[in-house]
Amino acid sequence: MLHSLEPLAREAKSWPFEQARNLLAHVLKKRLSDAERNAAKLLIDAGKADEALATFEALQKPVIFETGYGPSGLPHMGTFGEVARTTMVRNAFRALTGDHWPTRLIAFSDDMDGLRKVPEGIPNPEMLAEDLHKPLTVVRDPFGTHDSFGAHNNARLRAFLDGFGFEYEFLSSTEQYKSGRFDATLLTLLERFDAVQAIMLPTLGPERRETYSPFLPISPVTGHVLQVPTLERDVEKGTIVFDDPAGGRTEVPVTGGHVKLQWKPDWAMRWTALDVDYEMSGKDLIESVRESSKVCRALGGAPPEGFNYELFLDVEGKKISKSKGNGLTMDEWLRYGTPESLSWYMFQSPKSAKSLHFNVIPRAIDDYLAFIEAYKTQEPAKRIDNAVWSIHAGSPPTHTSPVSFALLLNLVAVANASNKDQLWAYFAKYLPDATPASEPLLDRLMGHALNYYEDFVKPTKSYRAPDDREKAALLDLAARLKALPADTTDGELIQTEVYAVGKDHAFEPLRSWFGALYEVLLGASQGPRFGSFAAIYGLPETIELIEAGANGRLAEA
């Protein structure tokens, strides 16, 4: 599905394609001379990326995308967002190059980092307290399921990513350090120690500057990751000397997993050793990217292409903090919304700050469904910029849900439903052939709607009595609906009557009439398309609801 899209990808305006074009320019500049680059670009622009790769050997290496994860805690919303967005850029790059150029997405776990504090809500905290400052892959697993706390969280990360169907390669920092994969770059850093210090020291305060070293040796005595000065360096032997609080003056090689690096030099070292071409990060890391890029160049590498996305805000517009718990967790989103709706939310305006709170979920679900419907009739040039193209790697579903999430929420409310079977009963006439097997997304949305209603809508519902004009209009609507066949399931026909009543009773603007319907009959300020709701709820039941609302009985309940 990603073949033969090069002309569309070159003109696409959505941000994944802008990033893909930037990445292509970056990789060509990184790997080719000026003359070669111009020749390769002509071929690629002509839709002949396969010829460009065959002509220039340097282009045959995969383009490497990377995302990072700190396994001192469980995967979270930021982890999902970074992998989802990077995957979107990866798919855009594949389309831009006719899917001829191999790509890899590395999910890197910084599991050799020392455990700095005991996370909250973890069993056996005393065990973790005893293992503080040891690498996460040495810290014992408080859950008792894996060899280490790092291994436990890595397993959770992989299960998390697998659950969303991401295509990636997992790399453990500990394994890479110990296997020797980073050795050559670590030795280069040892040789260019002074150049790295010249980059890092100006970014630190006076006290930290006195003791800072890019190398964090692992104590042979305690196994702790030590933040201590480097006292001596031996480039020929590949070693450093430091003062171990538990063992005195100690010499260790910088290779083979005997040291790890401070995180900014570590980031730079990883970019160099793994030859990373693309990595995005949050706006809060702009300075870190700049400093790590300088270190990367000092090591002889080329910093990756990437961009800085904006951070999410809570419902009050404040920055989300894991320690404050004012954000929204993955499990919470997936209790009330679909993974596809979350991907849709991540796609939208990544450089703009957005609220990440429970109240955004219903709109995200229905916007995702609307984008799927729009995709069906769009021309190819519009389709490729539609969010669902990026969410589904060019193959969005052809069928989603026959009704909106907003409608389901109101159906749950009015029907006082507590399980899916009750909701499916209302669809027996409206969609007589529909079953959970034939409409799996609708079935999933029913579960989400039941959860969302119970936790957020039900506690805040507030019905009001109608004024005299609204009461007259409601009774008029009930009378008009009684004139229709009782088994009417034509939502448009019912909607026509609703419009007619609003106009005949001189509601201006007309949306004030619909506002009255929602507030009087549904106890909410907004609602679904009323005709569709009535068609599913049932005409006799809707008439009874309207008469109860008109006479103020709903407000009294």
C-alpha cells in the first residue's frame, strides 16, 4: 500500500510528510557528496528510489528511527505518543521513497541507568530501597516475575508496544554496553574527553562543574552507578581512574559495560554508535538536543533529524506532571476510548499544546470516525493528508461504527443501560442484521460508552424544566412524531420534523432549539443528531421521553 505514492508524498502537507522530506534531505546530505546527492535526488524525485539505492551503495543501509524509554517506571502516554508519531513519520518516508528504502525503528531502553529513587505504588519498596543506585537491570524485581526491575519494565514496554501493533526492534542499554557494541564510540569519547567536557561544563552550575565526568563507572565493590570525577585517563589502555567511595582509587575500562555515560553524552554516543537518522523529543528537551548534538559531532557522528513536539496540559491548562498525577494514563484512555482515537489525538498539531484529560476522549472518538468517513470519498491528494492515512499506514478501515460515540453516550443515559446487551436490544429494529461479530467497533464503543457515562456523565447530569415556549414546541414535536408509523427507523425523516418544529416556533438561532432538547430531555448541554438518536431509541420511547420532559417530570426526578 505504500508503493507508487511518491508524487503524492512529495506534495503532502501534513506534518509526517514534512518530516519525511526533511529526513530524506538529511540522509542524502549525511551519506553522499554534493554531486552524488544531486544525482540521487533527481532519481528519487522521478520515483526511482530503487535506482538511487542501486547506484549509491551508501544509501543501501537502512534509515534508522529511534525512540527512547526510561524503565524506572511503566510505559505511559508519552511513550505511546513518541512511538506512534515516529511510526507516522516512518510510514510517510516509506511512501516518499516508494517503499524501496529499508527502515528500522529502534525502541531503546536506558536500563543501565541507576535507580535514583523508589517509585510510588510499587510492591516490596524496601527491596528497591536496598538496591538504590544500582543499574535497573541489577535491581531486583519487586514483582517477582523477572530477573530484574529493568527486565520487568522492559517486558511491560514490549507487551505495550506489541499490543498496539507497532513494528520495532527492542534494544537494551545494558546489553549494548556489555556486548561491546558501544565500545568503539566509548573509546572515541575517552580520546576526545576534553572536547566533550568543553561542551558540557558550561551548561552546569559551579559545584557540579567541579565533579562532572561524562563517564559513570560501575563500582566493582557495590555495583552502584557512581557520579564521581574522572581522575586519570589512559587512552592506550582504554581506562579511567576514579575514587570509589567503597573501594578507594580504582581503574576500570570504559568498554564492556564497566561504565555508562551521563544521559546527554549517552544520547549522543547512541546516535553515533547506532547511526540514528531520526529521533523526536519533547519541547522540554530542546536544550538537551542541542548539547547532545554537539557531543555527537565531537564523536565524529551526525546528529539525527527530528523535531520537538509540544507537551500536553491538564484540564486547567497546567503542564502534566507524573509526580502530581494530573495527567491521563494509558489505561484510563483505553477504558473510555479506542486506541485509534488516541492515535488520532496524537496526530493532531503535535507542535501545539493540547489538554490531555478525560473530557477530550468523546470528541477524539467521533472525530476519528468522521475522518474515516471523509476518507472514503476524498481524492488521493486529500487522502494522504487525512490523519487516518498516517494512523493506519495507508490502509484505513473501510467500515467503522454506524453511529457516533456521542449518540451511544446519550442512549446509555436515557435507556439507563448498564450492559451491552441492553444497548444491542435498541439496535434490533434500527440495524436488524447487526451483531457484535458484524459490528465489532460498535460493540467496543458500547463498552467505552458505558464506562464513560458511569464515571463522568452520570454524576454531572442536570435536567431542567422547559419554559412555556419550549414546552409548547416539545408537545408539538411529540404530536408530529405520533403521526409517523410507530416502527419508523428513518432518522432523517424524524430529524426533518425536529427542524420543522424549531422553525415553526421561531427559535432563533435554531441551535437554541436543539440546546433545549438536550438540556430538557438528556440533561446535557450537547447531544447527538436527535433524529438518529430517536430512530435507535425507538419512536414510542422517544415520544414518551419528550412528553415527560415537556411536563417537567425529568427535572423533578
